[in-house]
Amino acid sequence: MSSRATHLLDKNFDRQIGTTHRRLVKAMDGRVGAMGLEIKEHYFAMLSTLVAKLEDPAKSLREIAQEMIAEAASVIFLEP
């Protein structure tokens, strides 16, 4: 692939990621109001943990994903 094509592909992914981030925020904004207090507490805890991990430049995205999957699984299995 030429460097121009690589650059265009990279920019397209950047655009798609930005669009998907905005869709995520909009979707969650629509759901938060209907969540019960306990669900909000779990969601906030998971979201806060994810953001803290993403802010650590030493962690790879793979490492973050593996940790978050393990942590989410433990929360899911504790739910009644």
C-alpha cells in the first residue's frame, strides 16, 4: 500500500472512531436516566476504571481490554 493510501486509511479510521465515540456517548446519555441507582453505581465504577487505565500510557490497549474483561466478568457473576 502506498504511503498516501496508508495516510488516507489512517484518517478514515480516525474519523470513524470519532463518530463511534460520539454515538457511544449519545447512546449512554439516553440510558443513564432510566438506570436504577445500583446500576449507575456499577456503570460509574466500570467507566471510571476504564478511563483510569486508558490514561496510563504504559498500558497497552490489549492489556487494558484483558483487565476490563476480567473485572466485568466478576461484576456480572456477582449480579443476581
